[in-house]
Amino acid sequence: MAQVKINLSKIQYNASVLQSMFTSHNIRFTPVVKCVGGDKRIVETLKDIGITHFADARIDNITKAIDEDLTYMMIRTGNQQELEDIVRFTEISIQTELETIRRINDIAKKQQVKHKILLMVDWKDAREGVLTYDVVDYINEIIKMHHVSIVGLSFNFMCFQSIVPTDLDVEMINQFVGSVEMETQVRFRIISGGNSSLIPQMLYADLGKINELRVGETLFRGVETTTNQPIASLYQDAIILETEIVEIKPRVNIATGKHYLQAIVDIGSLDTHISEIKPLHHQIKVLGSTSDHVMLDLENHDHYQVGDKIQFSLGYKALSHSMYMPNLHKTYVYDEVVQSVNHQICAQKLNEY
């Protein structure tokens, strides 16, 4: 049976390593759990090491895992029907439209709360955000509202455009933030500089006013997202897809006449993003898929049998697709060896405090 295997120990380890890394650079590490569907077991595992603030893009993920000890940031622009729940269930949200912010102010007044917002600035990703020359006007309007509090600015990279952030971006963002603070007389508490793609800059450069990054892909896939290369200190196989061979037959490639041994496994394009799965520990090749099946070239390895398990690593789209599939079984794994390392890391942190 096909299943997503979630190694909670490895996820906790990755989070501990990243948390230490971020702390040493005075940057807040905010785990983004949207790509794992806001999975409750994963969130609880991260809570066990002291992480209590998360970011998500789906209000349904947040409302299904209500925990008074946790706070959430909504990082996706909500539609008008979601705003009531965004105000009720999140501490802070990223916003881009003045009319929506006005509505949030009205809703917050009705709920007798004060909702915090980050204003997303369209830097160069072009997915969303306030244009730079409108930011001051937005802020001047927002500070007149009594039930919305603007606590900072946020930026984005490599979500829509595949443009890698540079040292110049970091420098210009800092100059921009400084200019906005001077003109509006507002001192921002949070400058959320971006996502996993900004980690390389953080490691070797001073990010200045940037004091938070929203990190999901590096946490769960263990890769440096600007190059998709593994980060040596992190696990890349914390979440994998395990499938079962349901058929093995000799086939002939009609175009080339080449004979090969084909296996079919029990997933298809309905279950995951096929172009982003790669066989783990197997010298085989993905040929293609239908809605229900993936066809594999076994490269003439004749030791495979029907019922054998084939594991795949997951790219970001494949991971997200699979985690949101309700009919794809999820199995949670604890690794005793990794868990013992996690305990040592936690003990070391306690000694430091």
C-alpha cells in the first residue's frame, strides 16, 4: 500500500539544527507548515523542542490544530469569507490590500481584539505585495485604524519568479526599511525578510534589520532552495513516499525497439507531482504515469518482485501534493538513534540557559 512515511525524529532534528543556526545569527526561525498540510503530529513534534509560533497559508490547517500554547501567522492573502477566522485564530497575518485591512479592522473591533499585520512588499518576486512607492501611504492609513496594529514588513523571493536573492537585495531592503521608518515615524518590530532561499545570505552576511525568516522547504526537505542541493547538516529523507510494486512485465519501447523490464507501482498523478519524485536506494528510472500508476524501468534488475516496496524522495510540489491527499495513508516513524541525538541537543540548550 502506498504511504507517506513521516520521520518525526528527523524533522525534529532538522528543526533543532535550524533553530540553533538562526539563534546564532539573531534571526527568528518561523516554521512554515503549509507544505505538510499543517500536520498536527508534526506541529506537536516541533512544539516538543520549544517551537510555539508557526506560519501557514490555509486557515483550515490552523483551525484543525487549535492549541492555546501555539500562535500562528497567516502568510496567504485570505479571501473575504476567511477573514473572520483569520482574525479569530491567528495572532498575525500578512496583508497586501488596503480594503482588506479595513475589513480586518472592522472584524477585530467586533471580536474585541487587536490584530497584528505584516505588510508584504513586492520586492521582485511579483507574486503579491504592495508596490514600494505605495508602502508609506498604506502605513499612514493603517496607523489610523484602532483594531489593527502594523508590526512590520515582509518580503518574498523565489515563489513566483525564480530569481535568487542577492547581497544587494539585502542591502537595498535595509535601506528601504530605514527610509520607510524615518518617513512614517513607525519603528517596526518584525522585518520578515523572506523564506528558505535567504538562508545562504544569513549564514555569511549580516542581514541588518531583517530579523525573521519563514522556513518550510529547508526544514522538511533539508535542501538549499536556491540550488536544490542537500544541506550536509540536515536530513533530506525526513518525509518520503513508499509505494508497492503491483505488476512486473517485459516491455518493448515502440519508438526505439528496446526491450526493458517494467514495474508498475500503486501511485499516480492523482497522488503526487510525478515529475518531482526520485527513486531512493534503487537504480531504476521513472518512465511516466497515469492518474493511478507510475511506470518504472527496472534497468534489467530481475530481483524485484510484486509486493516489493519502492521509496521515493519528494520535491516541494510532490511533498505538498502528497500531504494534502486524504486517501494517501500517512505513517509516522520515530528513529531511536536520531531521537537520542535530539535529546542531547535539548539537554545542551538547557545547560546554555
